Amino acid sequence: MTLLQFAIVLLLGAIAVLLGVFIGYQAAQGRLRDLRARNAQLAAQLQLCEEAEVRAEALEALGEASYNALLLLDELHRVVHLNAVARRLFTVEKGSDIAPGSTLLALTRHHEIDDLVTETLESGEDVESQVMFDDQVFRVRSHLVRTDGEPLVGLALQDISELQRLGRARRDMVANVSHELRTPITSLRLLADTLKRDERLAEHGLWLLDKIDDEIDTLEQIAQELLDLATIESGRAEFILKPVPAAEIIERAVQHFTEQARRNGLEIEVQAPPDLIAMADAQQVERVLGNLLHNAIKFTPEGGRITIQVERANDKLQFSVTDTGVGIPHDERSRVFERFYRGDRARRGGGTGLGLAIAKHIVQLHGGTIWAEEPPNPPGARLVFTLPTPEE
Ligand SMILES: Nc1ncnc2c1ncn2[C@@H]1O[C@H](COP(=O)(O)OP(=O)(O)OP(=O)(O)O)[C@@H](O)[C@H]1O
Ligand SMILES: [Mg+2]
């Protein structure tokens, strides 16, 4: 081999080695790039995990701060999560996990609560109810969420025993006070009557006594209305629902007010087909109509007209009292049913603001609704309520 040939072989060898090194370097670079990309991916995933953890901790803190017992359940009613109040309520010790796969029924042993979850899963809608648990009354609400198609049901239980107790105490107090007021009111009336018969009394004295009489009337009405409201609210009022012709109830209610309407220069018109039958406590409904008629007379100036109507509306009867008086402003139409609510000074007309509150309770106890609406020919007011029918 000549020197030249040897040099060429050496050169070729060197080139081959260099090529090998170059290819190896390129491959290593590629792998490095892959590793870097994977690294970045893992870092992003880690960040997401950390964020999810922070969010889960924040949500847990929120749950722990709640006064309500909160539970999260899966499709098979298994408890996924519960807060401290729920643990205490269902006596699961804090810190100790509930047995894996425990169902709501195993935890609470309460079928009604379990049924709420079934209903929510089936309907997909929020369900609300009241249940008794451990001698306490709870308002329960359930809500459905879907995460990745998997249904989860959130359940919140609010202890309302104290609220109910306070409501009862308020009603009892109102009932007692109004009952106690009756005796002094009766005595006042007797004293005023005795004074009126005193012949030595001057004209001015008599005039003052008439004023006293008016005030006693108002006092008596307040006491009676408070007592009625407390009795109805407490559920102690006896409601006996029977089929009664609507026209009969209306006729009896109107009779009471014919004279007063005539004195005020008002006309009362009744539109009541004789075949409409309501499922109602006639005396109580007479009371509702009486309160509405009394208002219509009070708030309608001389020359006005009051129309009482009853008609069938789906499976209910719809009663309405429409007048041509001052009317009820739009933004007051739901407030007039609140206890003691009275419109502005111009529309007070002497009253305690309990008439419509009582009417609302009576209608609701019949399973009906009551509302105020725009009359067909304003100005004026129109009060409407519904009652069940025997078919319903
Ligand atoms: N027909 C009506 N026209 C105009 N305003 C009305 C009518 N009915 C009720 N209102 C308004 O609603 C308020 C509440 O009525 P509600 O019957 O409850 O109380 P009241 O009539 O003031 O007092 P009470 O009925 O206790 O004697 C009234 O003060 C009045 O402002
Ligand atoms: Mg009234």
C-alpha cells in the first residue's frame, strides 16, 4: 500500500467516525427535546393538580364553616363527602372516615331523605322538603350536578326547630295579648254607654263620647283580628271543607254590606252562576269576601261600583272583587297581604292592615291562592282568589 492509499483510508475512517458522532449527537438532542417537552407537560399537570387541591380545600373550608349539614352523594347514594355538621348530626366521629361505600341510608337510617335523592336523580331538579330527625325539624334541599357525565347530588339540611319554636311563641303571645285585651275593651264600652245615659252630659260631652266609641270599635277590631290571625296561623282554626254553591257564599257575604254600600252611594253587582260548587269552609270564605268587600267600600268614592264574580278556571273556582276606587299601585300589589301593611295616608281609611293577611291565610289553608291585579277598566282595584272544587 502506498502512502497515498494509506492516507485515503485514514481519512475515510476519520470521516466515518465523525459521521457517527454527529448522528449520535443529533439523536441525543432529539431525546433531550422530548424530555424537556414531557417535563413541561408534567409541570403543567402538577400546577393543575395543585390548583385543584387549593380549590378543594377552599370548598371544604366553606363546607366546614356552614351551619347546615352538607353531603355529596354519587349515583348509588354513596356518600362522597360530608361536612363537620353532617358528621356530628349523623354521629360519624370527626377525623375518622366513614366506611368506604357507605350509603346515605346506612348513615342516616332515614327513608324520607333517601327518597329526596332518588327524586332529584330522576327529575334532575332541585327538591325541597321538611323532615323530622332526632326530634328536630330540618328543611332539606337537594341539587343535582353532572361532572364528566357522572351525576352527583348535593344535599343540605337546615335545622329550623328554633325558628319554628320562635314562630309558635310569637303566635301564642299575640293570641294571649289579644285575648287579654277583650275584658278592658268590654269594660270601656260599658263605661262609655253608662256615661252616654247621664242626662247631665252636655252636647260636647256626647260628641266626645261618640269619638271614644269609634276608638273602642277600632281597638276591638284590632284585638279580634290579631286573635283570628294567631288562631289561623297556628293551625288551631278548624276548617271543615264541604261542597257549597259559590253563589250562596257570595250572597251571604254581600248581605252584610248592602246597607253600608247604599249609605256610601255604591252599587254592588254579583255575577255568580248557580251551578258552581266550591270545596270550602263557607264561613271562612265568607270572611275572605267580607274583608275584600269592606276594602272595596272603604276605598271607592261615592257613585262607584263593586263587582263580585265567580267563574271556573281549570279545576278551580276563581272569585274576584273589582271596584272603581283609588286602586292599588303596581309595586304594592304583593305587599298589601303582609300583616299590618297599609297604603299611604290617602288610602288608609281607618284599619289595622290585617284584613288581607287574614284573607290570604284562609285562602291558602284551602289550597288556593290570592292576588291583586289591574282591573279590566282602570282605575280601581281587583282582588282575585281561587278555591278548590269537589272534583279536584
Ligand atoms: N280595594 C282596595 N282599593 C285600594 N286599596 C286597597 C284595597 N284593598 C286593600 N287596599 C290597600 O291595602 C292595604 C291593606 O289592606 P287590608 O285589608 O289588609 O288592611 P286595612 O283595610 O287597611 O285594615 P283592616 O282590613 O285590618 O281593617 C290597605 O290599607 C289599602 O292601602
Ligand atoms: Mg281591610
